[in-house]
Amino acid sequence: MALRATRKSGRSVSQKSVIQHVMKLEERVWKAAQERDAKRFAELVPADAIMIFRSGMVRQPEYLAGMAGRTVGHSEIRGMHGFMPNANTVILIYATERLGSENGRKIPEATVMESTTWIRRGKRWVAILNQETPVAASSD
């Protein structure tokens, strides 16, 4: 039996459509970070969110404070997929190439597996936890 999320109106939404919607939100987070759009980033990633990078753990306010000195890029998002352990949580997993710089220093390029946990708060989905894990580059 497929998990179904319930809207306030009582109508259910398929798990697949919820995951697809959250995938689009994940892409918007990347775009906001790349464009240094702190307002849009904060709409998608709330103040209590945590990001775990190679350099360590960063809370959203700290990330926003350093946004002006950071460039963020990736070559492409590959193989994004997600699952819903419950009707109010989506976990996304995908690969990308981590590119960018921070305060004038180049961030070491690396293939990373990204995992982002999204939760529904009221009518909105927000990203509360993101973790990147470096992996060996694929040869295909």
C-alpha cells in the first residue's frame, strides 16, 4: 500500500507527487545558494536547520552570515531520488560535484552524495538537515 500524505482539505496526495514537489524545492535551495539569495534560502531552509559539510556542522544562521563570501556550484544533480518514512517527511539522496569557494579560497572539488531531510511545517515543506559525504568519482 502506497503512503499517502493528507492535505487539510482531506484529499490525499500521492507519495510520488510529494517527492517530486520536494525535489523541485531542493533544486531551488541550490539556486538560492548559488545566487546568494539569503531571503529565498531562509524560506526553504529554516533557522533551526543544520548542514553537515566536510568542514563540519553549520547552522542556518551561520550559513547565511557567510553567504556573501561563498560561491556555490555543482556540475549537475545526478540520480536524485527520495522516500517518505512518514507523511510529513521526505528524505532526498543524490550525487553532485561540489564546486565553489569560501572567502577567496577554493573549496576542494569532490564528488559528494547529498542527503536532505525535508519536513512539512503547516502548509510548507522545509529542509531541516543536509549532509554531504565525499565519495570516489565514478568512471562512467
